[in-house]
Amino acid sequence: MDFRLVILKVFTRKHQLSLQADAMTLLQQILTDHEITNTEDAIQSLEILAKEYLLQDDCSTIVTKPLLQRVYETVVEKSTAAVTDGSQSSEIWDPDHHLYFIDAFEMPRWHYSLERKAFEKAIQKPNIAGSAESKAMFLRDRYNIIKQIILRNENFSPPAFAGKDRANYLKLTSTKNLLGRAGDRFLLFGMLTRSPEGRLCLEDLDGIVPLNISNTGPSEGLFTEGCFVLVEGDYNDDGVLDVIAIGHPPSERRATARSIYGHIDFLGKGATTVLQDDNWILQAQRPENANITILFISDVRLDDERTLKGLRTLFEQAVDADVIPKIFVFCGNFTGTPVGNDIEMDNYKDSFTALGDLVAEFPSIRTSSHFLFVPGPGDPWSSDVLPRRPIPPAFINRLQAKLSKRAIFATNPCRVKFMGQEIVIYRHDLMGKMMRNLVGVKPDLESADLKRYLVQTILDQVHLSPLALTIQATSWEFDHALRLYPMPTAVVLADSYEPYELTYEGCHVFNPGSFLTNNYGFSTFYMATSRSMPGGLQSFRI
């Protein structure tokens, strides 16, 4: 069977790789030698080869036969080793071997290339100081990533054949094409910003146009400076766009994005294919893994004695029920009072030590669970710039000594990759900040579900902080750590706002709420279902 078209589909169309003639012949020979006769098996095999090729340090967009031969031999060696290991330990499966905690400052930096229509890895390591070029680059990356999602959406893709449908698809216009076309109606995509005079504008890569939103109807979602939006309106003689409708860009499901960019290691823990992720998810759904959970607690104010008493009861109930979470995630703020002098710093340190002493009283929890600590906006050592650094070692060295390697002190935000699933954890009072900075396009308060609007906004913007730098400062060269593309399996928006859980375009988003003010509330995330359930110590009283 001739697989040339299939090879071109995988290597050239999907991965933007050009094959030399002898490399094409080699690929066909490999498929023939392995007695592959159907298209589905051929695509799966070619995906493995293409992914391994892209991992090579000396790979280029031109695929040569010698390098491809080396890649093939590497794949064969890995497959043989996997079969050997599997036969020796077929009954042993350790979830910890598939658990990764991802620090925001360790994630690789990827740029979206308009020329290649693909992501390219940054050559230089990101720097906390940043540069003038990186300030523009991170906004261009956000613009380009969202725009390629828009152009893949069926409503914005022109039909392949001319006809009635071809005239009805949505067509984007650039700001540079507005000049001299007063009276016409346009659909634009760009970022909401302010002019030096304070007027609301839309900015894209080609220019900027003032907006008049006085007659804009209610829209779904929350709109702030820094959001990338679709705007439809009439261009008037004064050079202003009279907006009749505004909306967030369409989102793209995780499976769709992973099918296109599955070969890219966005997290820095090794790229995996969609098929591999699906296999791990099936593994998580097996009956013996039904109780693999992650427990999220937010606003864990360790300086309040009620917190430790509540945690003690929570640990006791977990041990009595023999349902011990794989991970306890503690989100700040870890103190309810300001920390400014030496005495207050000692108290802050002592509160972590007290938590370590408490965990040590429950050996089954201490030895089987991991403990992830995510700092909050009120914790004392860090600035307001995102992403935030972990808790400094000086405060937690005694806690680490008690919990050994089971304690992980993460950045804010951070990520957990576990059994093919990606969970983003972000501790910020985001609802309040978004509501305080709306640009005038108010949500339809008669039927609005603000929780749904917030979730929709974050995922449509593919970013945890769709706000202008003047509202929420971000380290320019680490902005990629705030991206939500490809869409994760779940996003934890730990907020002082009331708890909720919603699923939008397949992504589960939830807020566990504040531990003390929410009746000792928490959320439990089940790996088998990729969904959370709220919980609490309702009968517990101090």
C-alpha cells in the first residue's frame, strides 16, 4: 500500500516538516517491514516517529534519511525496553512515577511563529528583568495564539468551494483597512486598551481605533483592559468604531489543540501524544484507582488556631475512612495578619512548624500523601508581580525536615501533571479584581451568572490574568506560565469568593473557597472522573 499521502499529512501538514526523497522512501519501507496495512495504524506509527524526530537536538525542518534512520532505531530500542520492563513488573504500577509538579519559572518558553504557523522554542532562557522586546513579544504571542484559534473555528473558516455558504462566513478585518471606508460595518479582533487621553480603543498588530460602546448591548463575559476581543461595529466619519456587539473569541477544546500541538512539550516534563494521555486516563479510571484524589484547601491561615483544629479533624476523618488523598494542596494566604518585624516573621515560621507537627501525628498521611503549598497574594515576602515565587526556605525548613521530600513549595500559579491530566492551580482574588476593572461593557445582570462569566472569560482568553499591566503586573518573559493553551484538564481558581464548580468546553474549573469562612470547606478532585466535589466539616465546631 502506498502511504505517501498519509506520510505527508503527518510530517508536512501537521508538523511542518519537509521530507527528502530518500527519507520518504525509508518511511514507506518501515511501514512495510512492520506489516502495517491500514491508515489508522500508519498515522499512529508516523506520529511516534515524528515526535521522536522533533526531540532530537540536531533536527531541522528538512528531514534527512540518516537522522530519520537514527530516530527509528531509537524508537525500536525504547519499545523493546518498555516491553521488557512491562513483563518484569506487569502487576506493579506506582502513580508517583507519573506525578509531576511544574514550577512557573521552569516552564519552557514557546513563541507562536506566524511564518511557520507553529510554536518555536525560545533560544534564550527567560529573565526576570525582561527586555523592551519581550514586553511587546508576550502581547504578540497572546494575540497570535488566540487568532489562530479563531481562524480554525468553523464560523471563521471559508468553505472550500464557492457558494452560498462561502459568503456567510465571518471575516476579520485589520484596523489598517478601515481608512477611507466610513459607513461600512466591520468585524475586528484586537486588545482592549486606553489611549493617552483615556479613551477606550481596540489595538491589533497594525494599528489602533477608538471605540464608542455607548450603544453596545449586554454581552456575555467580563471585559477589562488587556482582554482580546471580537468587535463588530460601524466605522464613522470621525474615525471611531460605533460598536454594536462585543464578545470573547471562541475557545478550543483540549483534544483539538493537543491533536495539533501534541508533539510540543509545553510543560517541560516530556511531550506525550494524545493517545498516550488517553491511555493514562483509562488507567486512572480503573476500579483500583477510583480513590486517587487531590484535596484543595484555600486561605489556610495557619496563625489562626481554628485552622489547625479543623485540619486535625479533616486528617482524622480521612484516616478513619481509609480514603487518603494522593495530594493535599494548601493555598495561601497562610497568615491573616501583616508580617513586618522579626517577631511576626518568627510567628509565621512557627505556624508552618506547627502544621508539620500535626501531619507527623498521622503516619499513614505523612508517608502516602504529597503536600503542595501555593502562596497567596497576602503572603509577606513576594511582590504583586505574577508569577509569584515560592515560600522562602527560611520560613519552612523545619516543616521540610519533618515531611522530607513530601512537601513541595510551588510558585503561584503552578501546575500538576498526573496520569495524562494537567491541573492549573492559581491563588488570586480574581473575581473581585475583574469586577473592579470592567471597561463599561457590563454583564447582563438580569440573567448573569458571574461565576460562569469569569470561567468563560479566563478560558476564552487562554490566560489566567487577562488584565492590563497597569492593573496586574506580569513578568514579561514568564507570561507563558500564565497561558491556558492547550486548555488544561482542570483549573483551580482559588479565590476568597464563594465556592463553585463549572465545566466549560470540557475544562473543569472550581474554587474551593476560604477554609475558615466557608464552614471549613474544601474541594476534592477525582482523577478517575476529572471532576471535583465540594466538601466541608459541617458538623465540626470549635
